[in-house]
Amino acid sequence: MAEFSLSLNEDQLQLQKWIHDFAEDVVRPVAHEWDEREEFPWPVVQEAARNGLYGLDFVANAFADPTGLTFPVALEELFWGDAGIGLAIFGSSLAAAGIFGNGTPEQIGEWLPQCYGDADNVMLGAFCVSEPDAGSDVSSLRTRAVYDAATDEWVLNGTKAWITNGGIADVHVVVAAVDPALKGRGQASFVIPPGTAGLSQGQKYKKHGIRASHTAEVVLDDVRVPGRCLLGGKDKLDEKLARAREAGHSGARQPAMATFESTRPGVGAQALGIARAAYEYSLDYAKERKAFGRAIIENQSIAFMLADMAMEIDAARLLVWRAAWQSRNGGLHRGEGSMSKLKAGRVAVWSTERAIQILGGYGYTREYPVERWHRDAKIYDIFEGTEQIQQLVIARAISGLRIE
Ligand SMILES: Cc1cc2nc3c(=O)[nH]c(=O)nc-3n(C[C@H](O)[C@H](O)[C@H](O)COP(=O)(O)OP(=O)(O)OC[C@H]3O[C@@H](n4cnc5c(N)ncnc54)[C@H](O)[C@@H]3O)c2cc1C
């Protein structure tokens, strides 16, 4: 077990600087442009791939860190540069995590590299759970997967909503109901290989923020995939279904509420990057901007806002680092993953709003980045489990009761 320490080791410090430089030199200068274009920033992702930041090796190395802190440190720096572009670079990791979490070693070996490709041929992954009528309540998925024993194929039908990289990804990991009566315990994950017939992109959403990240519907119309695309394999699924039928509905859990606990600190770290960007920018601005013959920071009302921002950001980082360390060393027991994501999302929304206040009229215009950061921050109250779902996870964990 790694010791918990607030001092980053030499490797982590180097990585932090490397990603900070990338965020400052490559990401920030084009962030406004890609936000306005609302398009996937291919050239930036390709540059990240050449640089070694986008790719399976990077993710595997970060994941191998026994302290668990490498991921949050990396994500905070990249998202400090820009959250939309950050998600374009890290969106494939959701699919990779889905494959890594559920696949056999052979499946991991086959599909994980195809979520990233290489510097000459960048590939993308998408993780498709949410549906138009099932977001927080993922136990109610309507997408069906039916086994065709004659051909040893699975046939998938349904519509997925809000999918990061949906339709432009090479590998789509789709969660579907095999036995809908069993709710969450009757579901399985499937890899839809590149170029599979029947999978298409539905509407592309026009969003409030993180507009460089591509979010779209994914339509599955009689999509046929070979049996080996069922993650974990059929024997394991059959056993799981048999156990679930035996237990009845009493043991049903909502996966969105529990299984993502260990990835939530990373999501919190992304929000932290946005919050820190807004804090640093407004601190500098407050020292420069003059009103009534003095720098605005000389007013306590402005200086105290910045003091609170510094404190809240540090508090959120402590929760993120604690949860990241715990998820690698001894587990998360009291909803600590949810606490870290909930706090960091709220701090990002609040800090970016305060930053607009500090910049006054300029903060409200697209000439300055703080209004973009505010728009970007809001997604952290919504995706990867809304604020209320995080509260539900924490409330259940601390009470031991099935709070509804
Ligand atoms: C930009 C973006 C990217 C996304 N990327 C992906 C992706 O890559 N893959 C994917 O699968 N999904 C993705 N999502 C979907 C996202 O995870 C869902 O939007 C989210 O889980 C919320 O679901 P919903 O939108 O259906 O809201 P709902 O579940 O309908 O919730 C609406 C409101 O009701 C509240 N609520 C719901 N249930 C409860 C309850 N039991 N108690 C208290 N309050 C409750 C919620 O907190 C929320 O305030 C993305 C979403 C967005 C916006």
C-alpha cells in the first residue's frame, strides 16, 4: 500500500509540468476557436497523440501509479487549459475503462488499442450507457441485446443519448439489456467494432459548454456483433443472470450510483482544472484593474472572494486526492468518490461565476475566457452522475439505508 502524501513524487512533478506546458502552449491558444466552431478538435488531439498525451501507453502508465494521484494531477493540468478540448482528449478513456473493467484479458488486448490508435492514425472510443429516457436511472435501459445462437451473434437495437464521441468513435462500448426484467443486473456491455453496419450517429447536440467535445445520439438498428464482442464472455453473463434470477429484485443495484465511484475523483479533477483557471485569471485581473484610483483587489469584497476561491479549490483538491488514493489503496467506503466529484463540480461552477463578477462587464463577454469556463463548469453538476445522484450515493453510504 502506498503512503498517502500531499507531496508529489519526481515523476508526478515532471508529468504535471509537461502537461501544464501542453495546456498552455497548445490548448489554451485555440480554446476559444474550437468553442466557437463547436467541432471536434482533431488537430489538437493528433498533436496530443504525437506528444504521447493521447494514447494507451499514457493511460496505462498513469493507471499503474500506486498512489493514484497521477490521473488527477494530469487531468487538472489539461483541463486548466480547456475542458472541451480536455474531454476530446480524454473521452476515449471512458470506453477504455468500460473494456478494462468488464473484458477478458483477450478482449482487453484486442480492443483497448483500438480506442486510441496511434500518432499516425488517431482512433476514438465512446462509452454508451445513457438513453433519452434513462440517464440517472440506468437500470431502465431500453436498448436490447438478443443472442442469435444459430450464428453466435448478438443483435442490438436502441438509441443512446448524450454520448461523448458518439458516432465519430471507432470503438463504441454499448451497455444493453439482455433480460430487462432484471433491471441493472440483466445488463451487459458489448464492443461494437469499427465500421459495424447498423450503428449510426443521430442528432449532434448543440451545447451550453464543453463545445469542442462531440456529444451525439448513437442509433443501433439491428447491429450484429460476433459473440466474442460480449465483454466478459457468455459463460460469465449466464452465471450472473442466473444469480440475479435467484436473488429476485431485492439485490438490484443501480450501477450508475455505485460502480463509477472509483472514476469520479478523475472527473472531479477536471472540474478543479477549470476552477483553478478562473481563480488564477481573476486574481491577476484584480491586481491589474483599477477603479476609484486603486486596484480592485484592494477592496476587501474582491480580495475576500479570491480568498474563498483559493480555499474552496484547495478543499476540493484534498477530497479529490484522498478519493483517488483510496480507490487505489483500500477502497472507497463512505461515498468519498462522489464527495470529491460533487464538491469539485460545485466549486468549479461557483468559482467561475465569481470570476465573471470580478471581471465585471468584460467577464460577461466572449473576449475573455471566464464566461466560457463558467459554461464549461456546469457540466460537472450533470454528467457522470448528477449532483443529486452523488448525494444519494453518499447518503446511502453513510446511513446504510436504501434512501430513495
Ligand atoms: C455533455 C454530456 C456528455 C455526456 N457523455 C456521456 C457519455 O459519454 N456516455 C453516457 O452514457 N452518458 C453521457 N452523458 C449523459 C449523462 O451521464 C446524463 O445526462 C446524466 O446521467 C443525467 O441523466 P439525464 O440527463 O437523463 O437526467 P435525469 O436522470 O432525467 O435527471 C434530471 C434531474 O432529476 C434529478 N434526479 C433524477 N433521479 C433522481 C433521484 N433518484 N433523486 C434525486 N434527484 C434525481 C437529477 O439529479 C437531475 O437534476 C453525457 C451528458 C452530457 C450532457
